[in-house]
Amino acid sequence: MYKLITALLSGITLAFIGHLFIPLKTSKTSEIPKPFICPPLDKAAALNRFRGLISFPSISNISREDHVNDQKVFRDMVAYLVRSYPRVWKHLNVEQVGENSLSLLITWPGSNPDLRPVLFVSHYDVVPVTPGSEHAWTYPPFSGELADGYVWGRGSLDIKFGVAALLEAASTLLAPHDSGAAEEAGEDATGDLFQPKRTIIFAFGHDEEVGGGQGAGAIAALLRSRGMDLELVVDEGGAILLNGLRPITSQPVAMVAMAEKGNAMVEVTLRSPGGHSSMPPTDGSDVASQLWRLGTALKLVPTRTRLQPPVTDMLTHVAPYASGWMRPLLERVDQGPVRWLAGVLLRGFGGRELAAMVSTTLSLTRIRAGVADNVLPQEAVLGFNARLLPGQEPVQAVEHLQRAVKLARVNADVRLTEPGASWPGSKVTSSDGHHFQLLRKAIQETWQFDGQAPAVVPFLVMGATDSRHYAALSHGGVMRFVPYAMGDGDLGLIHATNERVRADSFTRGVCTYLRMMQLLAGSESEH
Ligand SMILES: *[C@@H]1O[C@H](CO)[C@@H](O)[C@H](O)[C@H]1NC(C)=O
């Protein structure tokens, strides 16, 4: 037995080392594009419009039938947007849709109706401030305070930044290029507008944080009823990480999520005869013994490790920025034995984020059992939250738990709860295609650090976004990225106390969105 294992291990190691010496078609770091000159923007005024948006406590709430705490806050907020971005409401077609008309669908018709539209998705609902934590905020959560180089407040990162920056970008593109000259020539100011060739659509949902069913779900249904075929969907999910992806690189990287995980709630109900707690059974039939066995079975038979796109793409894209022994490993991560080994290493030693990128995770999030201190429970209900890799279906999480139940020899039912709140892992958008090139160009032209453009890196995002409602309508898939920069501490502030975004990201982000609109919708070349 020992000899067999040694032989196997040596074989794998040799194959692995052999692979490192196979020459690769070099995936060179692309050249740094010429910086894009952003149209003039009154930075302070633009930032103030964004800060004003943060001041609305537009909290969505799953316990309420209409999914929001206060409809009036949303209506006032939309009225605020009308006042703040008048050019958008004047020149584009704005519809208030969704349950109670609380979401926005804005259409900017392209000059060529044969081209499929590109859809920019965001949302203006926010998660609540944890009751009792208000005093821990440096500035009140709905103040939109500008201080210490940040704009502070709930929703600044997630994701009123996106709504404000997209509207600001559209508004800038709608401005006459040179109003003075236009007036002198006696021209109508609207004669000088940018008109996209491809239709641009903005969809801003009002209940993304509670699933998006009444906002994005309703908008997607409306688009579908109109027979809409989309070219590409751009949604939230990634950002620019100023300190890179350590330990691979500490240079800035722009992370673009090309897929997102699916979600399933699976309930395991353990059954037991119960009885008096003074005489617990000795045959392992009590709830506690069954629970230990099930836990052990889940450790013995974990979900499968799968290093697959877009995580393999992530590793090959950062490879040129890595140094030492890591670089040859990352460059070859798509090759058989290297992929297998890398997957195992990432899951075992890469930390929780990387482990979650290479496996479907099963987290025990709820336990309900027991009626009295001296009564053995007859039942224990365990709620597992599964987060599914791309390509996996909710039923696969159920099957995995059924195998564990069998292995552990426990008396249990396994079922999917709330099928409506379960969905598969998303499709993976290609990072080889034309759209990714254009997105990379827009990012690298508008974000440069000491003359260096950030690496633009595909990845798999753990959270769910509104884009899943639109994904089926899109030919070119979904790319999830918001043009703002985050330092080490910033990522943990999403949904947390002291949520804040770098103020200097805002004008740059406006410029990136503007450039994306020009590149994705301004050219006839793609169908
Ligand atoms: C959500 O709505 C429920 C039902 O109206 C309410 O009791 C709860 O306080 C709300 N949650 C928040 C965070 O406001």
C-alpha cells in the first residue's frame, strides 16, 4: 500500500514538473493604452449629486410584501434623480417599472436598430444599518459626508456609486460638446449630442438586496415581453484592488466577474424517538449522535474541488504579474496535472475566498431543535446554505447531502426549501472575446497608476447580483465590474459599519463608464 502511494505521488510530481518545462505561447502583458482624456466635468457638483443620493435611506426589506421599508423614500429619491440629471430625463426614454413602479428603466436609442442593445445594471436599494450600531459610525450612515478623502454612508459602495456614476456619464455625453460655440452658431443645443450606434439601456432595481424579484425581475420580464435581445450586460461585482491579489502580485488589478455562484437552501430534518434526557439512548439514535455523524460524513466526503473557468482565467491573467516559482505554475494552471494540484492547494491552503472559488460550499446556517431542558428532541431541523459553482444546479446540493445522510446512517429527510430562492451557478462569460477587450481598454485608458495600467482580471464573484434576471436575454453574457478603487480595509466595509468609498474614484468612475458606453455602443463593427 505504502509503495503504491509513493509511486503514485512520484508519478504526479514528475508529470507536474515535466509540465513546467513545456514552453508556452507567452501571454505577454498587454501594452499600456494611451490615457483617455475625459470630457470636462464639474467634479464638486458631480460628487455632490452622488452624495445627495446617499442621503435617502432606501432600505429594502424581505419581510415586507412590497420589499421596501418605505415607498415614499424611493419616490422622493427618484424625484431627486430627475432634478439632478435633467438631461437624462429630457433626452432619454425613462420608464418607472416593477412592482409599485419603484425601479427605473432608461433607454437611449441607438442610431442603428439592427444592433443589439447593451444593458448597464445597478440598484439603489441598500441594506439596513444594524440596529444599535449607529453610534459606531464615524459619520451618520445616511449623511453622505465628504471627509478624509471618502464619501461616507450606507450604499456608497453597494451600489449608489454605480447609479450616480452611470447617470453622470450619460449626462456628460448628452451635454453639448461646446455649448458656447453652439450658441454662437445659433444651433439648437441638442443638435450636438452624442448618439450611440447601439442602444444603451440602464436598469436600476429597487430590491436587489432582497433578491431583485420585484425590480430587476419585473424589468427583465418587460424586456422579454418586448422581444429584447441584448448584446451584453454590465453589472456590479468586481472593483479595482489597489494592493493587488497578494501573494501573487501587489500591483493594482481590476477584477471583472465573469460568473457568479448559485444559491440553494437545503433543509435536513433529523428524526429520533426522543424520551427522557436522564436516560439517553446508547445506540446512537438520539439527535445529538446523529448530528455528530452527519458532521463527520460531510468532512469525509466534501464537495468536489473544481478549478475551472473563470477561476483558471483569473490565474492565467495574473500570471504575467507574478514572480518567482509562482509564475510558471500560474501560466500552466489550465493543464491537466497542474490544474488538479493547484485546485487542491487553493482549496486546502488558499484561505476562505480561494477555497470558495474552487468548490461548491455548504454552510450550516440554521439549527432548530429541542422543546425543554429535560426532553430529548424528536427532531432537529438543519438549514444548509449552498453556494454553487458555475454549471451546478440546486438539486446537486440536495444529492450531496443525501449521500452524507446515507454515509452517516442517520434518519433524515433532505429537501430543497424555497425553490423560488434557489438558482444554479451562472454561465461563464468568455474572457477571450471582443467585449472583454473593450472593457479592458476602457479600464486601462481611464485608470493608470504612475503610468502603469492595472491588470484586468476575470474572476468568480461569490455574491449574487441582479444580473441573473437578465442573463438569459444576453448574447454576450454578463460582465460584473464597478469602476472604483478599494484599498485593503475597504472590501470589508460593504454592508458594514462605516461603509465608504474613495471620493477620487467617483470622477474616474464616471469617465470609465463614459468610455465603456463609447466603446461598447459607439461602434458599428460588432453585431
Ligand atoms: C422589516 O420589516 C418588518 C415588517 O414590517 C419590520 O418589523 C422590520 O423592522 C423591518 N426591518 C428593518 C431593518 O427595518
